[in-house]
Amino acid sequence: MHNLLAVIMAAGKGTRMKSKLPKVMHLLAGKTLIEHVLDSVTQVGIERPLVIVGHGREEIETRISECAELVVQTEQLGTGHAVMQALPYLDGAKTILILSGDQPLLKAETLKKLIELHEVQGVSATVLTAYMEQPFGYGRVIKNGEFVTKIAEEKDASVDQRQIKEVNTGTYCFKGSALKEALAKITTQNAQGEYYLTEVFDVLIRNGEKVLAYCTPDSNEALGINSRAQLAQAEGILRERILDHWMSEGVTLVDPASTFIEAEVKLSRDVTILPFTRLMGKTLIEEDAVIGPQTSLENCTVGCGSEVTYTVARDTVIGERCHIGPFAYLRPGTRLEAEVKVGDFVEIKNSYVEMGAKIPHLSYIGDTHVGKSVNIGAGTITCNYDGVNKHPTKIGDYAFIGSNTNLVAPVEVGEHAVTGAGSTITKNVPARALAVERSPQVTKEHWHKQKDEIGG
Ligand code: UD1
Ligand code: CA
């Protein structure tokens, strides 16, 4: 028997989104709407909440089945009907928290206050409400003193009721037994012919039960995502929250207006983010690193004191005190140790670069192990693809790769070896050897004069 259980309603199609994705799978700051709600619920200490799914349930399942219990609502007959599907799993729960999967800005601290008020007051239900200057579309909360007497949906509300600015956020606490009894009595007699969860309050109040409201001071939390415009509005609000948070943690954002940081990114103190920079996914930036301007990092780690400028990188680990860019492109599987330099117009894919190596200009390095302090000359290309398979290249510590070398993989260049500029290396080069592969230079003296004589 559990004392506090949660149900998240997420079976609706989200018709107004006009999307092939189920509504709660749309992304906000890099995380799906439903994951934002799940995070807040988990933060109040509720494990494995029940999620009511219907439309697009396979997609939702693959994303969240590790942290939630899914309950299928085959036909979407309304929010009341959604919660009915969960009843068999709620037996014995003292308090039931109900949330909507499309309300991603709700904070865990607000949920804690809602639950606390509900339990301390010992009422049958408590509704999380907010004041909205433009309450259109939301259920209006009608009260008598501090007690809620009714929630009127937009489509069912009278002209007077529509003037009310205190709205139902779609988040509630119920006494388990009261919810179960009241749900059995709701009908579909309303403007939309649905089982409204909000009709439960009519039933409770008829039975003389008490319903309270907890009004959150941050009305943004009430924002329900029903359209793309609301999705963009939520993105803007969340973005500002994230930026404020990192500034309060000691990060310098030179221009917040052109800085985009997703929800799961982690930054350390004294990191500086320069304008027009976007940090995505599970990116982690360590102390004193300087990122930007014009840099986009997704699922990357950047070590202490590194500089990454005008760069695009994905699934890459950058060590300490590295210098990356301008105009570097680091692709998945790239791992750079400390003090590596990657300069302009360099692309690196699935490669391991050891400490102090330099790849300063105009190179493509793929499926390669670059040893310590290796210097790679401008224009060097690893020819890793033969049209069918990808092959590895290994460059030993302290090797010197001359400018414009083609390394035709699979191939190895030994420690301290040197390749001559312009060489196409197809055979392994032993340690400390020099490999030059190019035609001897032909120089014809007085060539220009000869051309003059034949009238050139
Ligand atoms: C609901 C509330 C309204 C409140 C608003 C806050 C009702 C009747 N109204 O309206 O008072 O102001 O939320 O955002 O509850 N869902 C299901 N199964 C269904 C129907 C809906 O799981 O059969 C899910 C949806 O996927 C969604 C949530 O319930 O995540 C809310 O449904 P939605 O249709 O968006 O309700 P609103 O009209 O916004
Ligand atoms: Ca909604």
C-alpha cells in the first residue's frame, strides 16, 4: 500500500498541434513535454507514476517506460474517463496527485506546497490554480470564500463565469477514497459530451465535502500546451528560467538574448558563454571554459579552461585546456585529451586524439588514433572509406605528418615518424622513419624563353 501516488494524463491526440507526433512527445528545451512533468513528479519523491496513454502510445512507451507505469485508455472520452482507467492501480492510496502531461512548466516546489496544503487541511480535494490575465480556454475556478464550489469549462461557462481569472491548472490532489466514489458518478452531460474530471468537484460538493485551491504565484506554471504557439511561448519561458539559473550559479552569459541552453545541460562556475551559442542534450561544460561565439554543442563534454569558438560538435569529449576552432566540426565518437589544438576547417569523426596533439588547419581525420604531441600538417586527409568499408588509421606519438598528406587506411605511422608534404601514404611507416611519396621535381631552365621563341 502506498500513501501518495501520481497519475499523469497523456492519452489525448493534441489535435490543435496538427502533428503526427502525440502532443506530449513534442520537445521543450530538448526534453519531451511528458518528461518535464515526470521530472517534477519524481522530484517530490513519487516513484513510477501512472501515465495514461492512448494516441501514439508506442512512441511514448519507448521514451518513458523505464520511469513510469503505463495505463492504456483505448478511447479518449475525456479527462474523467482517463483517470477511471487508473483506478484499479490506485487501491489503498491515501493521496492521489493528478497532473496533465501537457503542462511542462510546473515546478516540483509548487507540487510540494499543493500536497502539503491538501494533507494538512485534510480536505477531499485541492486544486492547483493560477491567475491568468487571458484565461481563455481554461476551466474557471468558482469559489465561496476559500472553498472551491465549481470548475466551469470554457465551453460550458456562463458569461459571468468567463470573467473569472483564477483558472484550473489541471493539477489536483485527491483523497483516494473520495476520488473513487466521485468518479463513479460523473456524466457526459456537458458542452463537449465528455467525462470531465472537473465534474468530480460538483459531485464532491453536493456530498458536502470540502475542496480547497492552492494558487501558485507563478502563472506560467499553468501554461498548458495545446498549440504550436503555446509550445513556443513555453520554450521562451523555460529558456529564461534556465539562463537565470545558470547565471545565479556563477556562469557568465555575455548575451542571454542569443544564448540557448537546453534543460539537461550542466555548467560549472566561471564558465563564459559568448553570443549566438546553443548547448544541447547532455552537454557538460567544466570550470573556466569559454564557449562561443557562434557555437553549437550537443551531448558534448568540455574540460576546464578549454576554448571552443565558431564550432559545431556532437557526441564529443573535449579535454582540459584545448583550443577548438574557429570553424571546427567535431562528429560523434571524437575524444580529445588535454591541450589538443583543433584549428580552422578541421573535421574529426570517431577518433581519439592524445594529449598535446595539433591539427591546426584544413584536415579530415576519421576513425583515427592520433598519438601524443603529433603535429598534423595543413590539408591532411585520412582516406578512411574505400566505398564499402571504413578503415582505421593510427599515428604514433610525436609523429609529424607533412602538409597535404593522404593517409590511405588501414595504415599506421610509427612514433616519431615523418611523412613528406604531399605524400599519399598507403603502406605502414615504421617508427622514426621518413616516408616520402611524390614524383621527383622536374625543373626546366629557361622554359619561359623557349616558349617565347615558338611564339607562346
Ligand atoms: C483541462 C481541464 C481544464 C483546465 C486545463 C488546464 C478538464 C475537463 N478540463 O482542459 O479545466 O483548465 O486542462 O490545462 O479536465 N487526456 C487524456 N484522455 C482524455 C482526454 C484528455 O489522457 O480522454 C489528457 C490529455 O492528453 C492532456 C490532459 O488530459 O494531457 C488534458 O486534456 P486537454 O484536452 O488538454 O484538456 P483541456 O481542454 O486543456
Ligand atoms: Ca490542455
